[in-house]
Amino acid sequence: MQKVLVWGMGLSGRAAVELLREKGYQVYQGDDAQGQDYREYLSVVDTVVLSPGVPPTHSLWQEAERKELEVIGELELAWRFFKGRALAITGTDGKSTTTRLVYLMLRECYANVEEGGNIGVPFSKIVLENPTCLAVLEVSSFQGKTLKGFRPYGGAFLNFAEDHLDWHPNIEDYLWSKRNIFSRQEEEDFILLNAFNPWVRETKSKARRFLLLEEGSHGYIRQGKAFFLGEELFSTDRLKIKGSHNLQNALFAGAMARLMDVPVEVIREVLYTFSGLPYRLEYLGNFGGVEVYNDSKATTVNALRSALESFEEGKVVLIAGGRDKGGDFEGVRELVKKKTKACILIGESKERIAKAWSGCEVYLAGSLEEAVERAFKVASPGDVLLFSPACASFDMFRDYKERGEKFKELTNAMKGSS
């Protein structure tokens, strides 16, 4: 690696350029959004660093491989200059919450710990500023696909369900990209795996394996208590975060923290005070007797399933829809039918979802504004208004954060006018 092309000038791309320049490499950069042409660089570079947003079908990726250039991502690039230890957390859903919980637990006991990766701070920026730290990293499948040397000391594979088939060529490639995160671990490392999910459970790694969630496995939840290696970690009724999926996230976080020698007392203190991340089943308040939740980060059908399972039957007024990522909407039809009072659908996928959810009470809306207005008309005191799109945001918004902020703004406006 001597001359490098970094393609995609988002947060991770800019951090990669900064790191490479600091290390004395000759760097070229560009971005599709700026109308630049990558072809002029391919004859002078030996390595291409791609943004996670660049899919394998992109002509740059294919042309670089045809020319036998090295193709990596920003996470792999940063790893090559990292001198500390890394913990890697992945899964279809729950990565961000679990990563944050692990970080909060570790920072109480370690003087030099950082959080980043797919959440917040790019790994390149962490390496540039603090190369010897303990790094708690959220790792996506996009990042996992281009890893070649990355070896986390500790890992957690939370769950796996069909997703990102607009980026990966098939579900097998999506799964391989997740498993690849842990494929270079050694015997002194460790990995936490979801015992219930065969795709996750069968992940190959030389690391010490710990199975979670199944009764009798290394870690499980029983009668309102969470246990790991025979030790009680926490009481579920004292958690502020809602939903069975968040109980699982808490168990994974607590187990990883214990394997890093964090005392149980610290784990409990963090879990009992943690109120969740924005846009992840975030409670916005009571609006005229209607409880409102903002789950804009729910970009998968599996995330929607988890959200719906957190509420009573027949009480949910659901707003969903956006850009379809190839999700199995038919697979949640019965759950939607059981849990919802009505569904208001938006975005490019609304007709497809409406067809998949035949038998449910469904309304189509031309905008999020229209959807929120309709939802409040349908909802009665005692109901739940849940914004859980199960789709990407890019057809209507820049990202899930902008979408979530717009939902907050609209609901607050409705409260002000009531």
C-alpha cells in the first residue's frame, strides 16, 4: 500500500484521508456525489479505500478488482495503524445500543477507551488521535465485507435476519460479511453468539465461544433476572429501555463487560440509568393520552418486529415505509395484524407493504406530515403511536436521523395544536 484512492467523502472517507496523509501516504480522493471520475486514478494507485455506501456492484469496485488492486474499507485501513485492542459488535439490529452500553461500562474501569466504527466516530479518527486505546466498535456488514486483517479481541454477534439485499448480492454474502469480522480471531480472544439463531451460532472462530439467550447456555434471562456464567447480572424490571430485544442487548453488553473484568455493580449502574439512544424506540411522551415512540432507526423488518412485540395487542397505530431494502414484509403480516389498530404507510415501498399486509387496516400517505396527522386522528387515548419504518430513509430524507427529527417536530406541533 503506497498510493491510495479514497472514494466517498463522508465521515469515514474524510477520516481515512486524514489518517493516510498523517502517515505520509500519497492520497487521491473523490466522490460520486461530486461528479468526479475515478478512472483517472486507477493507473497510479495500488489500493482503493471505499466508503461503506459504495456497493459491490459499483463499477469502481469491479474495475479495481479487475486490475488486481487492493480493495478495502476505512475500518480495515485504520486497523493497520492501530496499536490497541478492539471489541467488535455486529448484528442485523441492536448494534448501536449494545456498543454504547459496552462503552459506558468499560469507561468506568478503563482509563483509555473509545467508541466508534459504524456509530459516531470513524475508526480512522480514533486511530489518528488515540492509537493505543481500547476501542469499542460497531461493525456493519458493509465494513465486514472488506476486512482482511482486522482481528478483534472480543466480539459479539447479536442476531441475523434478512436485510441489506439492496447492497449485498444475496443473503449468503450478507452473512459471510458478518462472519468475516471474527474469522481471524485466535484462541485468546472471545466471541459472544446468539444461541437461538443458527446463522449466528454456526459462526466459525478460533476464539473462546460463549452462547447467550438459550436457557442453560452461558448467558440467559429467566424469571426477570439475567445471568452470565452462573452470576446474576441484572434485574430486567429495573431497565429503562423497552422491549425484549433491549433485554437481549443488555445481556450481551453485560456479558462482554464481565469478560473484560468490569464489576457487576458497574454493569448494573449503567443498565439501570441508561434510557436508550435517540431514534431507537425513543419515548417522546404522552400526547393527549397517546404514547408516542420514535423508532426511526428501525430500517429493517426485523427491527419493526422487535418494536411491535414491545406493545399490547391491538393498541398500536403504526407509521412505516420508506425505501425498500428487500425485507420480508409478508413474514410480519400476522404480527402486524395482531398488534396494530391501523397502519399508515409512506415512501416508495408503501404499495408493496400494503399488499404484503392484506387483511390489516392500512392507509397510504403522501408524506410523513400527512401520516402523522392521520395517525393522531385514528389513535385514541390508551393507544401507542409508533414510528418504525422498517425501511431506509433515502427516498424522502438524508438519513434516519433527519427522518427521526422530522417526526419529533411533527408530533410536537400536533401536541402544541391540541
